[in-house]
Amino acid sequence: MMLRRRIAGLVALALVPSIAARAFDRQQTPAAPARLSGMVVTTETTPQPVRRAIVSFSGGDRALGHHTITDDEGRFELTALPAGRYTLSAARPTYVTITYGASRPGRPGTAISLEPGQHLSAVRVLLARGAIITGTVRDGTGEPVPNLEVRVEPRGSPAAAATSAQTVVTDDQGRYRAFGLPVGTYVVVARPRTGTSDLDVPTDANVDAALAALRQRRAVTAPPSPVPVKPKPATNFAPVYHRSQLTLDAATGVAITAGEERTGIDITLRLLSTWSVSGTVVTADAETRSMIRPMLTTMSAHSAPVTRTSDLAPDGTFRFPNVVPGRYTLAVQALSAEARRASLGAPGAQATGPCAFASQDVSVTAADVTGVSLVMRPCLRFAGRMVVGGSGTAGPEVSRLLVTLMQLAPPPSPVFRPVRRAPPAIAMDGTFTFGEFGELLPGAYQFSVEVPSSSPGRGYQLQSAVVDGRDILDTPLQLTGDSPGTTNVVLTLSDQHNSLSGTLETSARLPAVNFTVIAFTTNRSWWTSPFRRIRTARPASDGHFAFQDLPPGEYYLAAVTDLAPDDVRDAEFLAQAVATAVRVTIGEGEQKIQNLRVTGGN
Amino acid sequence: MPRDGRCLALLGSALALFLCVTLAARAPQTNQSTTSPSGTGAISGVVSDASTKRPLSGVVVSLAGGGVSRRTISDSKGRFVFRDLPAYDRYSIEASKPGYVAGGLATRNLFGVNTRLPLADGEWIPDANFVMERLGAISGSVVDEAGEPVVNIPVRVLTRIPIAGTTRLASGPAARTDDRGVYRVAGLASGSYMVAVQSVQSVLPPATSAATAAALSPMMISLGNRQVPQSTGLDVGDSWLVIGQYATPPAPIAGQPHVYPPVFFANARSIANATAVHVANGEEKRNIDFSLHPVRGSQLSGRITAPPDVLAGLVVRLLPEGTETLNSGFEQATSLVRPDGTFTMVGVPPGRYTVDARTTVSGMSFSGHVLGPQVLTPTPGMVSMGDVTASFTTVESTLGSVSFGTRYTTGHEAYSGRLAVTVGPTDVSNLVVPMTRGVRISGRVVREDGAPLSGRLTVGVEPANGDPVLAGPPADRMVARNPAGTFSIEGLQAGAYFLRVTPSLVKSIVADGDYTNRPFDTTSGSDITDVVITITDKPATLSGVVRDRQGTVIRQGAVIVFPVERELWARFGVEPPRIKMASYFGNRGYQIPFLPAGEYFVIALEASQPDAWHDPRFFAAAVPLATRVTLAWGAPAVQDLTIRQVVIK
């Protein structure tokens, strides 16, 4: 891979930092408030002030941060600031935010270390003028298509897509307009809503013939006989990329410069041949069959899943007509009536009674998919209990915790999505169950827990999620259709916090503010999603960096310039970084200081 | 599908998403057959444009019923044909084309009965013709006091909707301004609209943790990747004023916030002074422009009195006078109440308001015909996990879907309180807003024949005066599961309510008196118990054919039936069982299948006049032209009619 960035050689330093940085102490009694003032300007060669920009100064001890609005000359001032380390940025619609100290949008900035009573003035915060991509979506006959989702997404970077992709909707004249886009190359895709029943597209001649046949029939007194239905090719709309391409690889990228308005990025929808998906649900009893409605759900890394349903015939067969080529999950659930009501949030309803499901992934290419056999199995369950570990004092009220079970989205997306269901009722004794509504399908799962009034370094957090002696926070648990799931999940909360901090200095013993420090586990098998043991930290203006609440274990520390968000998810990149990295081990509750110096240039 | 449309729907909590998915899966419209039935019937027609009278091509015509689900597209002459159809007595047929009002034949029905097409074996209906009205749009731009475009703020249209013999303000579709400050609200049927630019001043106590702020601020509800984007706000005294979701105001001057007040076209500060924008068929009203100017806002503070568990997480709302019936999203200001019940609102421009504290927030809205994403973010604090958003009633109309939305948190008792307040140039303090517990109506449902209840049965309430604010509590859907047939509806505010049972027909409602045709009054605040609702499976039915004065059968039109009692011509609730409009198609004429026995007037109107009865003067004007009929339980009545024209003077 091409590296534009530089991975620095590092040496570990003794405990005492050699740069004259005053250690910032959280417990220090609040002294005279600090002040910060400056100006928000554009990144242009002749910077222009930006009025009505919202300036955000985040960090310190205040959860909500400090914010203000620039005046007509782009100036701002924040007063009464407690000392601390803050990140600074500005935002205004149509502009792209660049965090103070960052090289470009989407990159971490340099935190500002503010001392008691300090007045930091003439700070310049940058906003880049956003670019605009606009165009019209038409159907095959040239008619504009209104109310259609158009996604404008940076090409090739899942991380960039997560932050700067936009989904806009065409207006009644088929026009869309995405603005405030960072510089880059974009793919534009229109996503038609596909009708679920066959759409007949007759020609005038077809209509003439049909009406003539009806008139003739009316003239004849004999009882009419059914006209044989002749099969016709079914068609439907499929997602289309700019320049009418059907795949991401074939799509033409749209490269835009800062502040550019790119017009005419038009898309023509294409009618595709569609196919049917049919098969049988294998289940014993007729009563269960009567409750089942097969569901066909799209699998796409980039868009929300769309589900269609079909009736199940008394003989257990089903058929989805008019399916656009693509990947789908076919699933059925059979719930007791009581559980069904509970799944709808009916007060007092309990998820009791039998629960069964079946699922299968289906790929539709250029032919009908037939003979899919769905064998009903007992519902997968994910049950367990919550344990409050750590100091155990003043633990959180278990019933107020929000436990979320996340499922890995279809590859290539590394994103976990919450399983859709009613907010999980976690019992007073800390037990919980997922899957009682048949909502779990085979796949990779992971947990998260939200603890009210907790934040990194403070309060209680999920420390481990252990199933059969294995922590699934590092390696998501794979549920297969053959397994009944698991009922012995132990989620442990802890208020033991560790920190790994230090200063990063240049070989000239100055704060190395242009680097990002990466902490990544030495265990290469964890260099995959969910990337729990890979973190980055940008040193503040005094060179100080800190990692809060790293899972205990051994880590590499590396320093890199101009780190792109996707780099740390790239095992190859991490392998290169190992060569110059420093090893460090952090334990539970440990407050570790590891100062670093960049060797060589800079 | 007025009755069928009564279902839960909409909005953004994880639970609600789940509800949507599940219910969409069950909606009868999405039914699909594994094998499509075939027969010898046929339906054909021509689609034309209402204003140009020319045929319309490219219209998707959908036919459903009896296991059939088909779609075709009209040809260059506007023609469409469905052949090989099985006999079925209730086909529904709809036409849709972008830019046109979608709907069924003669579908101008608000709270009425849709046209159903009966088709016999071998029959060909050759004249299932559609006349489609083009949709209009309202567009313009929004600039601030410096003449700069205001970007990415919602602009919303409003209209008055006839209901219960009066009209009520409802919020409609919204659009966001683009980078040029330009907005465009499309998908509007012909009518009169108000246009508004809002700016909700939401306050959180500064002690609010980031997690709470995240949960309370819609900008940060990102369920997907668990990102926590930053919420932004200004310190104003002891309060934290959320900014960044509407037009960004100037920084506070000398500690005083300056805010953009809500503006109604043309730059009016109140709905009463708004200029209505009339949109004709297919018309685009351009240059509906706004110029925003900040004003100094006052501070308003006080205390809500209610039990502690009601105060927990409560958001108090400040509603500009005249906009009380709108859903959340139209507040002037909101404030998260502190645990001791005190609250502070900042940035309140002078004007007359209602302070509104309630656990169940309701309002009325209409969708328009371009169903885009919800461009109006919910008011900060008004959405939290665990909330349930339900459509109390949804009906299809020329305005799109009209729904009475309600949002509540399960497991909470409903409390509400309001206080009118006038805000001048100085701060208002020491307001006291007591919240009172809602009234409960309970009783049981029995069958006339004494047999046990079966099937799905829902008991609900409708405010007699149609005030959507009163349409709060969810219906009790569990009645039939209960062998005793008992029901209980909690959280009713002071007002008059009709009890309704779906899908059954009510024969009588008795408590301390006869409430069959009379609403319950909850203003005393005491619970109403021991209500006995008797349902029957022997409805009266009314049918017949409609002819013109020459005696020729009219194949398409509307029939309205209404009770003879004058006191039932107003304040009749949302879906009155004894007032029905039925549009019809075909030689068999009209059919109204589901009526209580009683004395009625019935009148036939042209297909273009089906919602004339929403005018409160309609009934009195119709009586001299109408036919009086007596309907008995379980007895089909036949009454042929002559078409009339009701002129309301």
C-alpha cells in the first residue's frame, strides 16, 4: 500500500518527561478562569471571515462543552473556561468542519491545553467551503422521479462514508442537491423503491388488442372462457449509480474541489428483469403455518435493510415475485399470539409460548430461485445476567441500564447494527433475554451497555461479555442456525478505570503535535472488527496524550502523521507500524505513564 | 381504507421502528398470493388530467382484492386494461403518478368509505375512468437580517382541516432550505395553506449530562453506529439553550439571548395574521419568501406541580396562541423540568402563549403527497427511548394522510396541565402549572345475544369536538381477550368523549344514563366506571341506485347518510357511526353496510361533492333535499335516490 504518511520511529522515555510540560492535574482546585478568543475563517488563499458559525470547545470537565456563535466579522470569545484540555472546532451549514490543528476535514485535531487564568487569543479556526453535487433523476421515459433517495458517498473509504456521506431526496421535479461536501471523489447512487407486485408495461398495441378481444367477447353471446394467462417478463427498478451503472465498481466517480458546484450529475433509472424466490417452509403443524409470513430482506452494507413479506400457502409454499437481483436473507418466525403482542409493546404481554424461526441467505442473479427449503428451528436466544464488578460501591441501578445486542451487518461492512426490538427489559435481578420474539438470525453478535451518567474514565462501563469462558467483546460470537443460542452470557460492569498517558516529543524535545499516537493490541487476531483494542489519540498542544479505559493487556504504541481514519482498520498498515512501535502493558485500574520521543527528523 | 387504516405507525425510537416493520408486514395491502387467481371478468378505463382533460400516460393503476394484486401502466392514450379477473364484490382500484393526487375512483373522501368495484363472472367494466388532479407546490427562500441565505432550516405548511363540524389547524409537510436558502414544499393538493418558519428554543438544565443531552437532542439520536455527535448550546444564565437545529441566532448580547421568532407568511408573527397561500390544481406558488430578524427574548420560569415520577424527564412546552393543536415540533420553547418541578424557558419573544405540560403529546398532521423523509427533527427533549408514537386515527384524503398522532411513554399515568400566559418585554417568573391526573373510563363490552366476545375488539375514545389535543390516550385493544369483556382507558383530559368500538357495531352505551349518542364529560375529574357497551352483529344496511331527473342510472357518485337529530350535526367526533359518506361505482349503485338503527336522512351527490358535509352548514342545507329513511337492526333497507345539488349559502 502507498503511504503518504510517515510512521515515526519511537523511543520510550523515562517517567519524567523531558519537555517542560506542566502535568495537567484533574484534581487541581479550580483557579482563575481562562479565556479563548479568535476568529473563524475559510481555508481559501485569502481567508474570509465566517459569521454565524457555531464554535465548539469540547472537553475539560463539562460534558456539554462550551459553545458560542461568531459575530459578523467572524470573531468569537469564550470566557469563564475552567483550565483543561479542549478540542476546538467550528460548524456552519454548507461549510466543512476542520478541527483545530487537523490537516484536513475528518482528521483528529490538536487539543488545546488551557491553564488557569490563561487568555489565549487570535486563535484561527478553519472552515472549508463545502462543494455541491446536484442533478436530476429520470425514469426510462425521461420523466423526473420525485421523492427518491439519492446517496452521495465518498468513494472507497468506509470511515469517510460514515462521516461525510449524505442521503438526499429528489424533489417533485426529480432534482437532488447535496451540499457541504468535503473535497473528494464521490459515487452517486439512486435507490428506487421497488414495487412488490409485477408491473405490467403494455404498449398501445397491447391495449388495443386487449380491448378488441373484450369487445368481441361481448358481441358473442356464448359464456366467456378464460383467456390463458401468458407469462410476461417481470421488471422492476434497481439501484442505479451515476452514469446509469448498476454496480459500485462500474460507477463513475465525481471528483469535486472545495466550494465547487457540480451540476448535471443525472441518473436514469433502469428497469431490470426480475426473478422470483420460492420455496417451502418445513414445519409440522398447520396452526404454526397459519401464523407464518415469510420475509425477504435485502442485504446491503450501505443501506438500511428493506423487508417484504409474502403469504404462506396452506401447503407451506411461498413465492416472492418480482425480486431485483441482489443478496437477500429469507426468514420466517412463528410466535405465540401472546409473544406477538408482547413484541408490539402491548402492556403486560409476555413472550411466552413456542417460538420458532428459519432463515437462509439467498442470492438472486439471473434466474428464478426455486425450492428454497426453510426448516423451522427453535428461536435462537441470547440470555444471561448483568454483574456489577469493580469496587461494587454505589453501582448503577441495573434496571436503568440499556443493554443492546448488536449484529454485524453483511460484509464488507464492519459495522455492528443494533438488533431491532423493543427496549430490552432487564429484570431487577439483572437477567435479560434476547431472541424471544424470534428476532435473532444466525450471524455475529456483540453487546453494548449504556450506563446513565458514565463516560470514559468515569462511572461504570461494560468490562467483559463472557460466554463459555470467552470474552465476545473482542471476538463477536457467531450464532449458527444449528445452535440454540446461548443462555450463559455474563456481562460485567466495572468502575475500575485505567489510563495510559504520556507526552510525545520531537527529537528536538518539543511537543510533537503533528502526530497521532496509536495504541493497538499485540495480539494480531484482534486486528479485526470490532477493533476494540485499537485506539488513537492526538497529542494536545503540550504534547500530552491519553488513552482511557483500554482493555487490559499488551499494546504497541506507534506515532504517525496524517493518519486516515481507515488506516487503523488495515492490518497491513498496523503490521508496518509494529516495526517502530514501543511495547507497553496496561493492567486493570492501572494509571500508566509512558512518555515517547520521535526519533529521526521532524 | 379508513377503518383498516387505524393502526400504529411512525417515528424514530427503536421501538417504533419495530412496530412499523411488523405492522407493515401485516397491512392487507401488501398481501400477496402465491398463485394469482384468474377468471373471466375485466376492468378497463381511461385516465385523464383534471385541468387539461387530456389523457394521461404512465399512470400506475393498481387493482387489489379477492387475492388479486396487479399493477399496470396507462398507455399513450391514457388507457388501461385488467383482464382475466375472478368475480369479486369489493375490488379496490387506485391510480398514481408522480405529480398527481393519487387515489381511488372518486376518492375525495375524508372520513368516508372508499369506492369498491363489484365485478361478476364474465362482466367487463369498461368505464373505470380516473380524472387526476395535478399537485401543486409552494417555494421560496429564507434570508436573515443581513440578507444571507439561511441554510438547512425547516419550512412547513399548515392548513385547517374540517373535523367534527368545525375546522382545526394541522401541520403538514415541510422542506428544508438548501445552501441557497431555497425551499420547495411539493405534493400539495389544491387548497389554502399557511407557511411557517419555526425556531424552537429548547432549554436543558446545565447539569444535564452529555448522555442525557444526547438522549434529549434529536441531532444525536443515531441508533446505527452509536456515534454521539456533539450537541451545541449556549449558556444563558442557569440554562443551556440548544442551538444549531434551526436558524443560528446572533450570539447573546450582554447575556441576553436574541432569537428568531416563528414567522408565518407574509412575515407575520402569529398564525392569526398569516396570509393564506392559495394553491390551485398543479400550481406552483413561487416567491413565498421569508426574512428573519432576531428579537430579544424574555425569560419565563415557574414550577410544575405533579408527583415526582411524572416530573422525571418531563419536558414543558410553550405553544404560541392558535397553534395548540399541532404536533410536537411547533413549540416556541421547551424546557426539561428539573426534579423539583421548576423550569426556565429563555428566548421567548413577546406574545400570547400556552404553557403546556403533559405526559401524552398529541396533535394533528397531514402528509401531503410527496412522502419524503421526516425533514422536521423532533423538538429536543420530546423524543426518548421507550416512547411509543401511535396514530390514533389515520384517514386518506386529498391532503394525503391525515393523522391524529399521539406519543406517550408506556407505563406512565397520563397527567396534563396548561396555563395561558402573556409575555411582554420583561421576564415572567413564578408561574405555577398544576398537572392533574387524567380521568379513566372503564366498563365492559357485552354482546347483544349474550355470546362470548371473539376476534379483535378495540375500545377507544374520540373527542366530541374533534380537538386533536384531547385525542391522547391509546385505545384499549385487549378487550376481546378478556372473558369478561372489560376495558379501561386512562388519561383522559377534561372534555367530552365518545366511546367507539371497532370493528363492531355499538347498539347501546349505558352508564349513569344513555350515552349511545351522547359523549361522556370528564371535566369533573372523577373516573367513569361501570360503562356497559352492548355490541350487535345485526347492523342496518342501506343501498340503492341513484338516478338523474330523467331516470337514468348514474354509475358514479356519492351518498351521504346522517341522523335526523339536529344536535348530532356538530360535535360528532372523528368517525361518527351515524354519519357516513359512501362513494360508489357501477350499476348496482351505493351500499352502506354498517349502520346503527335509527331515523336518517340520505342524499345523493355528484362524485365531486363527497366531502361537502364537512361544512357545518351542510346538513341544514341538505335536509329539504334529502330523503328520510327508518333503519332497523339487522334489516337491509333499499332506497333509490335522485341526484341533488346542495348549495350552501
